[in-house]
Amino acid sequence: MHNDQDYGARWGELVERLHGRVDELAELFLARVHEIPEYAGSTVGMAELRDTARETFHRLVDGLRDKELQQSGRHGDHDSLMRFSLELGAKRARAGISPEALTSAVRLDFSILWEDLLQISEPQDAPLLTSRVDRVWRVVDEFAAHTHSSYSAERVRMAQEESNIRREFIARLFSKSELSADTISQASAALVTDPDARYSIVAASAEAATKLRAFAQGPQSSQRLFVHEFGGSTYVFWQLGKATAGGRHPARPFIPAGIAGIPCGYVESFSGLRGLPSAARTAERLALLLHPSDRGPLTAAAAWARLAKQQLQDAGLDLWADLDAALSPCRGGERERLEETVRHFLSTGNITTTAQVLFCHRNTILNRLNRFQELTGIDLAVPAQVARLVVAWA
């Protein structure tokens, strides 16, 4: 029967033999790690993998010696192993190794160490190995935990740095009316997007901006959304599709489902990042034209009359005031009936259909349209005059 002192001495002998076999352990690790697809095709070179494997096993074996020293009340160089694990985790994050692949690689350390201990030990060492298996596992597990912690911290730092870079280049795209070729080229590289593709953009403010920002920055589909905030407005734009060899853009405008229910200004399609500043101004202007009843994005096609009305009012021309004055002689609900009839007629352009919708005789509709023209002077058969009416009612 071995006593603790005998176990300690024999364990020290086995650990020293492991020290002399670091090169063999590293080569075995290299053979097995290349069975992990990500490592086989990664940017981590063979020389770097070999050096790291040698250093890893050297420090792990030192860690086994440290554990023995700690058990006997003495001190080892435990911090050295932990510092190395922190460096390794950050290095693998920068190399683009996935967390799953890193886990698989680190798990190899224990199996390789333990297999080699079994190989260099004698049959009578079985009780000793049984008493030390937990110690070996703790050393490797602590090394793995620190490596993963460092890996995760570096990934977070990299993501924040990448996000800051993207925000910087997006801000550049919004900052000028005329974008230089260099700015567009650098921004498209940073955003990993096609500078000549077609894009869509939306803009919102106040509560709608909060909803827009929450969706764009939250979990979503594979669609990449780019966010910019300025002057109380939130802008979100996305790529529609790349140009074909002939320069055509086959992608049809689409809007992510999460944005479809948010009131915002919406430019359905514009060409290339060069068109972003102009499209952003249009989207912002459309957002200012939203009505409380609007429940989704407002396009220029839907809001042209509102836009024209606003511009005319800015110029001192109020078409609605003129229309309101012209209809003021109406009494007893006549104005409501006339407006309802004319609005339905404008939406269909058909007297029969209007009569069916309003459950009226065709002659009744004709009489109302004539009465409306008599009061306002607007001939609904003349497009230019109809346009004035559409803008007044926008």
C-alpha cells in the first residue's frame, strides 16, 4: 500500500516525464485538431498551432505540478497558466474560430494528457491515477473556462468595435449631399454591401422612431438593416438586390414585416449608396406628412397630394380654405353627401360604381356631381381641376 508521500513522489515522476513529452503531446494534438473542420480550413497556420499546442501542454503540465505544490502547502506558478489562457482565448476570437470549434479543441487537451499518463504509467500506478484524475480535470477545466471567458470578452469587444466602425461610415453617408467615390467605396466595404445595388429607406420620429429602432437593432430575419439617428429622427435602410451584368435591377421593393406596421416615411427604391442622402431627406419629409390615422409606411406615391398641399401652404396658397368657403352655402347635411359622393367618384372614376357603393340611383350621383361643380367651379372631368381637389383634401 502506497502512502501519501509515496503517491506524491511517484506523481512528481510522472509529471516530469510528461514535461519531457511535450513535443509528442503537441504533435498528437495537431493530428486530432485538424479533424475539426474549422481548424482544418482556418486562418490559423500549422506553425502557430504547433507553437501554441507546445506552450499549452507545457503550461498544463506545470499546472499539474502547481496543484501538487498547493496540496503540500507550497506555491506554484498558477497565474502563468491563467495569463496564457486569456491570451489564447483572445487570439482564437480574432482568428474567427467559432466557440463550438474552440470547445472541441480545448476538450482534446484532457484526453491527450490522460491518455499519455496511462501510457507512461505502470499497472501498479492505477490507484495513484485514480486519485489524481480529478486534479488533472480541474487544471484543464480551469484553463478551458478562462480561455472561453477571454474568447467571449474579445468577441464582444470586436463586435462593439465593428459596430462603431459601421456607425461611423453610415454617418459619413448621411453627412453630405454629394458623396465622393472614396467615401462610397470605404462605406460599402465596412458595411459589406454592394455600393451599386438598389436600396430602400424609412424614417420616423418620436414613438415611431423608438419602435423602428427596437426592431432594427433586435433579432430579425437574415435581412441586414442599417440604422442611423440624427436630429430626433431614426433612419433604417437595407439593400434590395445587386445589379445584373446588364446593369438592370431585378429585385422588387420589399419591406421587412416588423417595419410594415410602423408609421414612417418610406422611399421604396433608390439606386446605389450615392442616392442615400437624397432618399433620406425624402423619407424624412414623408414622415412629417403622416396623419394620426396612418398605421404603416407612407410612400411618395401615396403622399404626393399631401406633399403638394404642404408646399402650396408654405407658399401661402391654401386650396382647402378656398374649397371650404365654396361649400359653406350647403345646409342640412348636403355638404357631407356631396363630399362623400365626390370622394367615391374620384376613387373609381365611374358613376355606376359610385352609385352601387352608395346605394343611390345613377341620376342622384349625377345631380350631386353637378351641384358640387356649381358650388366650387371644379369640373370633375378636367384632370387639372381634379388635381386641385385631391390636393385640397389631402
